[in-house]
Amino acid sequence: MAETPEPPPTLADSRALLLGYLDHNATAVLRKLDGLSDRDARRSVVPSGWTPLGMVKHLACTERFWVRYLFTGEDVDFTWPGTADREGFGAPAESAADLTAFFRAERENCARLAAVTPLEGRAARTVRRGGAEEHPTFAWILFHLVQNFARHAGHMDVGRELIDGVTGR
């Protein structure tokens, strides 16, 4: 499995660096599906039960929530791909192609918005953090997504190694 390069260490533009790491982590997650059979992409090897394909679904749902629902205030349909407690799993009717397309569509939507949105822009909806309702900045949401994608890319690393021994970034 080929490694996914990080943004260059000389990059100083905060927007480019932030979006570069978000892309880096998203690409790493998708690379973990490369070469997996449909059966293995839907197989859990951890006690919590998530599957590699389900993790891709979860991350697409996460990005949809934070960017489209919370930041832009869009009335997003959360009936597909299922309820929050089922995000970590790919249902038999959900093809790998459909779930990766869903993931890529949410990534593309975020990239379009990030190209024109000030990092200090405030979300249309509030989030409750530490007891107070706040309108997070776009920068905070993007950083939140970077750390979330990075953490789950690490989970995907472990899952892939347990499934077939494949390692890499």
C-alpha cells in the first residue's frame, strides 16, 4: 500500500495546511480499503464492531453533520445512510462504490465551501461544548474534522493489519 504524503513541511499558509492535512487523512482512510474484498471491507475485527467500509460511512456522516448541517445550516437528510448508531457499519444494500462516492461527495462539498469561506466565519447553528451553546468558527470545525479523520485513520490502520496484515500510512 503506497503511503499518502503529508503537506510539505515548508507550507506556512494556515488554510492550505489545514485543508492539506484534512485531505491527507481522508486519502489515508480510503487507501485502507484498497485491495480489500467486499467481505473483508464489511468484516469487523474489533470488539466495538465497526467495519472498514462502515468507518468510511461514519466519516462521511461526520463531515456532513459538521459542514453542511451545523456550519451552513442546511437541512440535511440524515435518513441515509442510516441512524447514528449504524454509521460504523455498511448495510448489505449499501455498496462499497455507493459509500465511497458518498464520502467523496461530502469531501468535495467541504472543499468547495473551504475555498470561499473565511476561517473566522461562524456556524449557522450552535453546538453545546462545556455547558454553553456556541457558533463554532469554520477553522474550529475544520480542525475538529482533521483530528477526527486522523484518529479514525489510525483505527483503519489497526483494522487493516488485523484483517490481512497490510500496513502503511
